[in-house]
Amino acid sequence: MRISKNKFVSVTYDLNVGEEHELELMERATKERPLQFIYGVGGMLPAFEENIKELEPGATFSFSLAPKDAYGEYMEDHVIELPKNIFEVDGKFDDDYIKEGVTLPMMNSEGERMNGSVYEVKEKVVVMDFNHPLAGETLHFSGEVLDVHEPTEEDIAAMNSAAGCGCSCGGCDSDADGCGCGNDLDGCGCRH
């Protein structure tokens, strides 16, 4: 069976970022812990899906995605200063948890959920970066198709339970819910 719309797909892959001569491994999906998703339902980057379309189990792939086809360019205006008081718990700033490098679930004024990374903690503000962790990066994928089949009730149930942490970790790479889950960057413990 070939990869096509609404098929359950299982793949291994290495995701490296950077330029060809200076690649850094960011994620790995193995045969023991493959990436599993339903093709064509919006759970993956469209350019990722396009590059594996029509492949069969046993086929290998290797391709790169420019930032415009992945998580976009890094946007300086997505780095903002927020008043420290919004990070208070019982009237006290939570300096045990709010520190540089921590990714926090946040909500904007329209009620949309997003993750932001603490870039810096200053005297009166917390500088937050709301860019996707892989924004501005060229993504280099290489891997193998393990399985392609019609999704079963068990497949769908397993994917729904994996999404219980707030990520769609049964195939998050689209970051449609703003989770930024790749490589456990959001700290939810999920891995796809």
C-alpha cells in the first residue's frame, strides 16, 4: 500500500538542522518509537507529506525543507516583554520555575494557546520568545517508511491518547496547536 490521504503511516527519521556542512541532530524517530500519523489530515507539515507521498513500506527518503516550507523565518517581533506580575503565584514571582530556557504554555488576548520560551528575566519584565523553536531553520529529514495501512480504531485511539498532554504527539510536526513538541522542547514528556 502506498502513502495517500487518510492512510495510517509509520516512519523512522532523523531530523537535522543547519547548513549541509554543520548539521545538528534535533530529533530521531526509531523503529521502536516511530513517528505515526494519518496522512493528509493536517497533523504534519504539508511539505513533509508532499515529500513522502506515494512511498511504500521499505522505501527510504531524504529531503530538506527551507524555513518557508517548515516553521517560517525567525521573527524579531515575536520576542516580547511581559510584565513580571503575570507570572506571580499567590502574589510572588515564581523564580523557581520562570527562568531562561523554560518553555511555558501561554494564552493570548484572543484565547489562543501558544508556547513561549523564556528568553530573559529582567527586573520588571520577562522577555518571551514566541517563535517556533525551529523557526528560521532548514530541516533535513532522512528515514524509512515502516508501515502504511488503513487506520484501525486502535490506531486512532492511540493517537488520541498521545495528544492528551496538550500536544498532538501522534504527529505534531505541524505545530498546529502551538505545542512546539519536537524533541520534547515544551517539556510535556511526549515524543513522536
